[in-house]
Amino acid sequence: MITLTTPPQVNSVLGGNTPVGYDKFVLSQIVFDTVALSLTATIRLTSTATPSMQPITGNLRVVTATATLTIDVAQLDFYRQVTLSGPQNASVQAQIRSAQDALESGLITLGVIAGVQAMGA
């Protein structure tokens, strides 16, 4: 979870002036594609001060083949795409490989899968 330093304000009363700050940013449903070395996730913004407000959702996508990171939150009319540097892109690739390695190792350790682990997809 990330607490936003300047949370987006959303009016909680239609036609009124009662803004609510959405200060909590959480990534969920994170999907690693170990073949394409990319990841997608759902962004969920909520309000700590007014938890009864509906969450705002968006998408995060990182594609290492093009070294791009995209965040899209349509409800806030927010779209941002940045180009990752070589070291940043390599770091994302390493994290994806590390997640794959940890999961595969865990399956073997638990005895759910019988086999020998090797690097790669």
C-alpha cells in the first residue's frame, strides 16, 4: 500500500462541494507474464477518512519488451506512460523472474510438484 502525499479529491455530493481525499493506493490482482516478461495489475484507490466512499480503480501495465510503464485511472481522467531506463527495465525483469522462481521452488518444497527446477519459461 502507498499513502499518497497529495491525494486526488473527489466530490462526495453530486452538485455540492464536499471533497473527499483518496489517499490509499493499492495494487491487486498482479499478473506476471514470465514469457513476455510483463506485468499487469489493478489499481485501487480508497479514502482513509471516508471508507464508505466507493473505491476508484484503474490499471497498471509494465511491458519490458518496450520498456514502458503505463498507469490509467479513467475515473480521474489520469493516464501516464513513462519509458523505463535500462536499469529500471532490468530490475522489473528480475522481479518477475524472482517471483516465478519463488513460486516454483515453493511448489517443489511443498511436494505439490515433483521435479527439478530450472531457470526460464
